[in-house]
Amino acid sequence: MDTVVTLAILRQAITYVREGNMRRARALGFNDDELRELRRLSATDIDALATSNPVVCRLSVDHDLLAGVFRRLSSDMDREKTIDRCLELGASVLMMSSFFGLTGNDCSTRRALLGLESRQGRVAMPPETEEHDAFRRWQDISAAPTAPDAADDIQGMIVLCEETCIPLGVVWQLVKNWAQTVSSSSRSKLQLADGRKACAR
């Protein structure tokens, strides 16, 4: 095993040197003098070096770097799963663009790969009674159901969509409307209070 690893490292270093990529050659652990010596060796010499004793090259693992790569891969996989789930639940192109930067063509391609029917036009908003029921459930799901950033809670909106069967794109619009309605109502109350104070002076 040591011989195989050593031979692979030596050959890779020589390849980098011949390509003029000294930075990568040095990253393997060699200094410039060693790289110049390696470049002069024949294939037979390289094989002899690889089988020498003691072993001149060893494989090491950068555990911190590897952990970072694992985290990034896991994050990428989670993102892909979330994108697919959003499309399955009826997210709009505007929503997919806002959360994931996807274009209309991106969404169409992904829907085709997922075997989903292409959507045409806008999806109707739910009846008032269904919206009221959805809002009551949203108050349980969201920590701040009417905050301006409530519409950023994509996982919470996915839960609401799955429970109410309201398309995810519509859920997103409803959550934004609820936050906007409460905000407008608060501003109106504040303006009314200010008006009353002014009249009392």
C-alpha cells in the first residue's frame, strides 16, 4: 500500500512540474530542490524510489479541511432536496428565484426531471375560511408569524403547505400578506394615537 501511494504521489508531482504548476507540486509537500531532482529521474528511477525503504512519501488527511468539505456537501444535498420538495409542493417561479436564484427554465427542467406537470398561469388564492384556518395554524408553526421576515421561514411554510394542501407558492404569498396586513394595521393605530395626542394638546 505504501508503495502504491508513494508512486502515485511522485508521479503526480512530476506531472505538475512538467505542466509548470509548481504551486500544486509544492502543495504535495516537496520543496523546489526535490522537485528539480524528481524531474531528472527516469521511470525506472521513480519506481525504485517508490519501493525504497524507508518510505519517502506518506498519505496524510487534513481532518479540519475534510470536515469542512463534508459539511459543504451535506449542505448542498439539503439544498437540492429542499428545492425538489418546494417544486413538488407547488412553489412559484418567483418564489424559487427569491430563495434559490432559479430561473423559469431552471424550474421547468427540474419539474420535468421530477415528473411534475408544467404549471400554467397563477394559482388561485384559497377561500377566506381556508385562509383563516391556515393563519391560525401558521401562528402555531412560526415563532413570529406576522414579522416581516416570517416569509423567509421556508421550512415552516413547507410544513403549513403539507398540512393545509395549499400550494407552497400561495402559502408564501399568504404569509407575506399577513405580515403586511399586521404592519399596516399597526401603522394606522400609531397614526390614530398620534392624532389623538395632537388634538388633546
